[in-house]
Amino acid sequence: MPDTPLLQVTGLNGGYGGKPVLQGVDFHVNEGEIVAIIGRNGVGKSTLMKTLIGLLPNQRGTVHLRGQQIDNLSAHRRARLGIGYVPQGRDVFPRMTVLENLLVGQSISGRKIDGMLEQVHGHFPILQERASQRAGTLSGGQQQQLAIGRVLMGGPSMVLLDEPSEGIQPNIVQGIARIMVDLNARTGLGVVFVEQNLDMIRAMAQRCYVMDKGRITASLTRADLDDQDRLRSYLSV
Amino acid sequence: MVDSLNLVFSFLYQFGDAFAFLVLSACGLAVIFGMMGVINLAHGEFIMCGAYVSTRAAHAGVPMPLAILLGAACAGIAGMIVELLVIRRLYQRPLDTIVATWGISMIVTQGMLILLGPSMQGVGTPFGSFVVGGYSYSVYRIILMLSAVATLAVLWLMFTRTRFGLLSRATIQVPHVAEALGVNTNLVYSVTFGLGAALAGLAGGLYAPTMTLVPTMGASFMVEAFVTVVVGGADIFLGTAPAALILAVIKAGLTSWQGQLAGQIGLLIAVIIVIRILPRGISGKILRERG
């Protein structure tokens, strides 16, 4: 039977009022896939992520999660269907402790998942070491690990990562990529990530969409991703 | 020796009394301002609501402590209704919330005047008094002081030890991310506004036996409430509580030295000085230094 995709986006228009940034975005993510969305600055990648989770309204088009239309739901209701959103710039809760930040992420499932805190600590040991430290005092890389750990606490079926490599040391970028690939392989976690960092794209993505001027303009396979020059041409000005 | 001990006791009593009044009048306003950025000019009317409901209940034979809690609960429910009907539409427009809540305040005071007349019979202050060094002190005032401390303690536990506290702190700090993590932020705001209104109602219920019940009685709490919140800043524990401590020392000191009027003037001068030095209040200063 033809499987329902995990995420199906059709003709999505949206943005900050006035002229829409998104001009009819179409793409899909299958169950258990890691899909990258690449493109230059200002083509609407972050706007797309915010519109998917519901922080920005869509003016036209639809978003379906496992066949259920979600674009008419508020952000917290979409999250509760199992979408973990990791915003650009991390946006940890700065005056709360690392542990408290993680506990907020349980809201995605609406309950405490047994053993999940230990699993998250296993992926990101620094979050256990710094459990009682205020999140605002962590380094950028530590905050990124916290922002990812925070959504994993809710046991999501897919995560949206907005520029996870931004402002982070290369070794931490590789570490995060490894954990996402591992989680995907073990649990079938679906991942959509917006990225400009070639290493991270190549380390994580199984497929890739190219975005330009508010539209998806190309779809790349894993084999295409090995063509460094071609990839670079989509990202450079 | 005995005389100076009496003086110390008298000052401590005045200080405790001022502290209790500042904390209880301010904490509802502080919760709503600190958590939601809404300046609630109808704060006094929620206090009045608590006072009227608890007094009515007491007249009807409900035991005093229960009557006070009932007043707080009714003010809280009224607060949630006001949040749903009015405040929710104005979250991005803080100045408009001032006008809207001011309007609600006037409608409610005038409406009460029409419906229930210019005053309502009180219940009288319970528990009588005790004498120290020739001066007589009210037992009920001591209960008010303990209530203020208990209120702060309960709020602290609520914000640091409960799921609601966790989610509400997340919601103040980065609202859109809290929402995107599955937190129903509208519900958090609604409950927070209701909590602030209930705290106002609690203050009204607690002070109802000590004052004349008139529809405009909320106004007599407003100066202290605003002075405390302005001096304290947005955080109730880092701000409101220490501000109330400092202001209570000023007020009690000036009152026992030069009388009530001097105490009030002292409060207003203190707030002017604080605004000059710490525009975001005590807690704004602490939070900025912590980074």
C-alpha cells in the first residue's frame, strides 16, 4: 500500500503579513526520513519552519502530519501531536536551570516518559553535569544540545531543526549529527532540518530540498549530496 | 530598659503591619505585571470583590477563614472572565491594557454603587487586642502579618515546585518557544491572571474586617501596591518581597516618628528615588547582574 507520508506540505503560503515570504511550498517527508532544506539566507527557510509548527499563520496551502491536517491548529496543539521544534538561536529558557528546561519539553507528550531523562542525559552528558546550572549561562553548543534534548523529552515522532549548526564548534556539530542519525536509525525519528553547513548536511541528510525565493526549486537524492560543487552552488550567492 | 523594649516592639509591630499591607496589596498586581506585562488598574476592584464576597459570606454564617478564601476564589474567577473577554485581545498592546483595566475599574465601582449602595456593613475586627507596655495592639494585625508571610511562601512553592510554576516561568521567559513545545500559553495566561486577581481578592478578604466597605475601597490599596511593584520590578520574589521589606522600614520608621502622613510621603519619595536609580526595580537590577 502507498504509505501516508509523515509530513506532507502542499502549496504553503505564509509569512509576516503583507507579501508572503512563502510562495507555495510543496514537499514531503516519509516516515523515518532525515530531510534537509537548504538555500541561501533570506529565502524563507526559517519562516517555513515557523509556519510548520504554527508560530506563523499560513495564508494558503495545507500541512498534514500522518494524514491529519494540522495547519488549522495552534502551535501547542501541533507540538502535542509529536512535533519537536528546535528554533534558530536555540531559545532556551535562560533563567531556568538545564533540568527545568528539559522538564518543559515533556509538554510535547503531556506526560513524563519513563527513562527519557536518562536517555537524553545519555545522548548529551553535559546536560546531566550542568543540570542545576542556569541555561542562559551555557555556551552556544551546550544550549543547542539542551534545545534538542528538550524536545526529545517529549518523545516526538519528528523534529524540526532550524540551523542547528549556527555558531557552534565543528566537533559539537558532528556530535549532534551523529546523535540525530543514531536516533533516526534506532527509533525511526523523522527529522527536517534547515541548514547551510555542508558538513552537517552531508552527515545527516538522506534527501534534500533546495529552497529559493519562497519555493522549493529542486529535490536532491543522497547521491546528489555527494556532489560537493553542485551543493555549494545552491548555497553560495 | 523596659521602655526601650516596648519601643522596639512597637516599631516591629508597625513594621510588620506595613510589610503585610504592602505584600498583600501588591502580590496580585506583581504576579500579573511580572508574568504578563499587564498593568492591571482594576486591581483595586478585585480587592473590593474579595472584601465584599467574604463579608457577605461571613454575614451569612460562613466561618471567617473560609469566607476569606471564598472571596479570593470569586475574585479569581472574575479575573479569569476579565482575561478571557478583554485582556486576551490586548496582549501585544500594553498601553491599551491600562486604559481597558481602568475602564473596568470605573464600571465596577460605579456599578457597585448603584447595585449595593454607598457602603456595606462590615463584620468588625475579630480577636480583640493585647497590651504591651501600656499600648494596645490588635491580635488580628498579627494574623495579617502571618498571612502575608504564608502567602509569599505558598507562591514560592507554587512557582518553584509545581508543573504550573515551571510552565508559567517558561511562558514568561520565551512565550513562543513554550507554545511550540506544547504549552498551552493562553491557558497559562488565563490562570496567571486569575491567580493575580485571587491574590487581590485575598487581600480584600483579609483586610475587610479592618476597614469600611465602600465600592471605592480598592483605591486605598492602590498606592501601596503600585509603589511596591515599581520599587520591586517584575519578579515577585526578587522584587516584591524585598521592596516590601525596605518600604515597610521606611513607612514604619516615618510613621512612628512623624505620623501617618509622613509615612505616606516617605513611600512616594522612596519610589521616586528608586525610579531614578533603578528604572527596572530591584529585581531588574538583580536579574541583569546575574546575566
